[in-house]
Amino acid sequence: MIDDAAGQVTGWARTDFGLDLTDLDEVTHGADQHARLWRAHAADGTRYAVKLSGGGTPAGLVVAAHLAAQKVPGVPAPLHTHDGRLYGDHGGHRLSVVPWVSDLRALDGPMTDAHWRAYGELLAAVHAVPVTDELVRLLPPGGAAYPEIVAATRATAERLRAPGPADPAGPPVAELAALWSAMADRVSTLTGAMERLDANRGDRPVVVCHGDPHLGNLLLGPNGQVWLIDWDDAVLAPPECDLMFVTDGVLAFAPITTGQRAAVLAGYGRVHIEPARLAWFLAVRALDDLTDWTRQALDPDVDAAGRARAARIVRGLVSPVGLVTLADAALRSLDRPH
């Protein structure tokens, strides 16, 4: 069904890409607050992922197109516009179109052993692609924003240290203040470690990394086929930037078992995972997620459902299987004799 909001996108898709879209169904499970995504049907029956982005850069589209051109399996290639671009520009918003390859996210499963192995093979193929001058120009270093993340974390902790009764965030602020108080030592460990360690120095070469290859961005097909979508967070970094998602799981509600981890790494092939570098990337992601979702939970401009969802994610992050706990354990293990 095409509603009023999607009608304009339908016209742009026709003008930019020559697509005659007959149905658009909005997909709402993404975390990008600056984008809208639709599953679209064309008149010939072909399905597409149609995305309207209002933030970030088009670098993710460039990366996906480059990887697809390099025959990396499992990376859907963005369509080109009539004039050869990867997106249409509409008042500062980018309209992009990618083939809709599967309805089944890995989060919704079930993933077979073949899927887990293919997941590792796909990451290995991405990391093996040569880094071009264009990619160096477009992609940021992985974790480069960590000073801003540390500053934002400390600012959030300070706000929650003594919330006032008239705080515009309302009731959630008391619960979140209690959570942050209980994990003050872990947050201190993470912030201190991020300032001591610098995973981007040293002689380990950087590769193209997806940057966010969790199971919500992995789609499943028959016979173990997988696709990795949403390259908006692509970076140049050591492989640990991606591999932390398969060694440690990252998502509290979708922990990875020992057998699943072994299958992914068997597909990936021989690799030396540096514990300090892995722990650093875990800490960066943990504090970034913790601070960003806390900010959303406290934002009076976010609707009640969105704030409640953000608060649930914060609780998951600090749970025994959450990313904050995983990162804290990884950093503490660096100080133990091996």
C-alpha cells in the first residue's frame, strides 16, 4: 500500500531510477533515527529496499557498490540512477534503492551451522578487498570518535548523578540514574581504558569493515546463504572492529554460543585476534550504545514508546550478557596473567 508519506518517494523512484513501484510497506525495526526504509514492489514483481536518508554521508553506498563490483558474495549492489549516481538528492535527503534479497533477518532465525559459517566467509571476503584511494578518502577510521564518546558518557553520568524532581525526562530518569549509579565502576573502567589504549596504532593493517555487522543486519537465504546489509557505518579499521560481533555477540538479547562462534571463525579462516584491540573496540561500542540509548530514553521530544524501547535497551546493555558487561570483562582480562 502507498500512503501519502510514501507517495512522494514513489515519484522520486520513478524519476531517479525509472522504477514503477506499486506497493510500499514501511520497515520500522531499524535504529537510524534519520532514515526511513520501505519494502517496495515494482510492477514487474521485483522487490526493492527503498531508503530515504537525512543524515550521514553516501559512503556506505559507495562501499556496498565497490564490494559488489569486487564479487564479494552477500553484498547487494545499490541501483544506479539515470545519470549514473548511487542515490537521488532531494532537498538534502538521499533516496537509494537496493534489491530486497530476503525477508528473514538472522535475529529472527533460525540460523543453521551453514549460515554461521557463511557469515564468517562473508566477513573474510569483505576484509580481503583492497583498500582504494577513494575508500581512504570516504571512510573514517574505526573508533575515531572515541574522545567525543568519552565526553558524552561523562556528561550523561553527571546529569544522572543528581537528577532534579522537575527533570523534563520524567519518571525514566530515576530508573536510569539508579542503573548508572550501580555500574559507575564499570563505566569508569571503560572510559579509562579507552583513553589508555589506542587500537588504531601499531603495524596491524586496516581493512574495510562493515562497522555494525550484528544479526539485525544479516539476512538469511536457503542453503546457508547470507547477505550483509546497511553499510552506513562502514569504516577502515583492524578486523577486530567487525570480529567483536562474532566473538562476543554484542547484542544482549542474541548472545552467540561457543558452537556458533566456532562456526563463524571456521568460515572466516586463519586470523589472529589481538585481545587488547578487541577489548578497545568493545569498549568504544559499549559506551557509544550506552550513552546514545540513554540520551534517547531521556529525550522529552521522543515519544513514550520510543523512550521505553531505549530504556529497555539500556537495561540489556548492563545485564550480565550485555555489551557493557562484555567489554568490562574483556578489559579486566588484559590485566590478568595468561
